[in-house]
Amino acid sequence: MDGPQYNGGMPLPIDRGHLTTEQSNTATADLDLLSTSECVSILANDHMQAIQAVQNASEDIATFIEILIPKIKDGGRLIYFGCGTSGRLGVLDAAECPPTFQSSPETIIGLIAGGDDSLRTSSEAKEDNQNGIALEFERIALSDKDVVLGIAAGGTTPWVVGGIALAKQRGAVTGFLTCSPAQNIADFEIALKTGPEPLTGSTRLKAGTATKLTLNIITTTLFTKLGKVYGNKMVDLKASNTKLHDRAIRIVTSICEVSREDAAELLAAADNEVKVAILMHKQSVDNKTATQILTSAGGNLRTAL
């Protein structure tokens, strides 16, 4: 068997000690000796680096979104994929888009090594299979219309790195989100340099925070540019419960400058479609006409107005 071996003839794993996410954080060297209050404080303060890392990568994030927008307009999809925390964050962001923006569940898709069971139970062994995502790509019929974003805090996870190579073979635009230096394996790379974790190697901490923030920024900016937002209001929200119905009423109240009661009546007449309700009031038209105006404007409320 090639390479260094240890007892039992098993090969030694690759030494990843050079990765910044695996290195020791000197500021937390005495973490186990701190009081509860001191531990909370140092962990909270350490996360400030996550925000800074995202700010430092803002141009790369913007470039990725600019490539993504026309792909989505043309019927393509954004596919997140990752292992462990990275995979869970991708699945979470994808799941939150339909209720927030009334987008199709097929527009943003999150894939995680080990499947949905891995959202609750870790399946670390799946991470080592470089071709492990192949069946998932087959299932979703990944094509050259799509954009993929592999997510790996340390930047070396075989399931993710291999997935990017497989996506390239299918002609998809590839992106790579990592908290280590860029690896030059994808068309577009976002490197969030969060540095060593306060708990050595635990990238569910500030690397996870920076990753979640970046994914939130990508989808929020994307759907804003796709006309799902008016001002800073989520005018395409799906009022599927009382909280969201209340928010829809407050949005109509604010934009149309009407009473809460009038806003509720407008929404009812508009089949709870916020943009249609606003157009009905602003243009003094009925539901059918407002819907036609909105459709001709590509669903963009500001254009319709």
C-alpha cells in the first residue's frame, strides 16, 4: 500500500494542519480555563472576524451574483452542495427562499452529502467520496443552464471538490465558497478568510457564520434584482400563516398609505397577492387588470407602477 501507514496497515490521512481553519487560535488557548462569562464574551468577539471576512470578499460575492442573475432569468437554477455544517447551511438557505420570495422550490436547491438524513445525523464518511454527488446531479438533471456553488470551509472536502469537477463536465457554471484561500478549482471563487476557529477546527463557529451570511446575501440580492423586492419590502412573500398575513397587511398599508382595514380588504380582493393589491390601489384597477399589468412588467412592481 502506497504512502505512510500506521498500525493495521491503514494509510495515514492527509495532514491538513496547514489550513487556516485547522490552526490554533492563540487568543483562545486557555478556553477551558475561562469562566462562563469570559467564554461567552471571547466567542462572541471572535465572530466579528466573520463579518469582516464577508465584507472583504464583497466584490467576489457581487461578481458571482452578476453571473447568476441572467442564468436564473433564463430558467436556470442555483445548486448549493456541501457536507456537514456547510451542506446544512446551503439546504437552509434554499428552503427559506420560497416563503420569503414566493420563488419556485426548484430555483434554489440545496444538496448535502448523505441526503436529508444528514441534516440531523452526521455522516462524515460520505465526505470522502469524490464522486459521491454524481447520483444527485443525475436526479436533478444538472445542465449547462445551471449554476452550482460548492461549499467547503476548509476547501479540501473531496465530495465538494469532486462535485465541482463533475458539474464542469456537465457544462454548469461553477462557484466555490470556502473559508480558506481560493483553490482555483471553480469558475468563480469566494474566499472568506475567517482565520483559526476559537475551538480549533470547529468550522460551525465563525466559518459557519460567515458562510450563512454570504448565502443570505446571495439569495437576497438575487431576488431583489429579479423584482421580488420593492424598496426594502418583501412584496412577493407568501402569506401562508398569520405572521406573514400581518406582514403583508403592513406592507400594503405602508406603500399605499391606507388603513390596516383597507389594506386587508385590498389583499382579500387580490387573492392575498401583495403586488396585485398595491397595483389595484395605485392604478385604480381590478384584480384581473392589475395582474395583467404586473405580468407585462415581468412581475416587477416598480416597473409596473
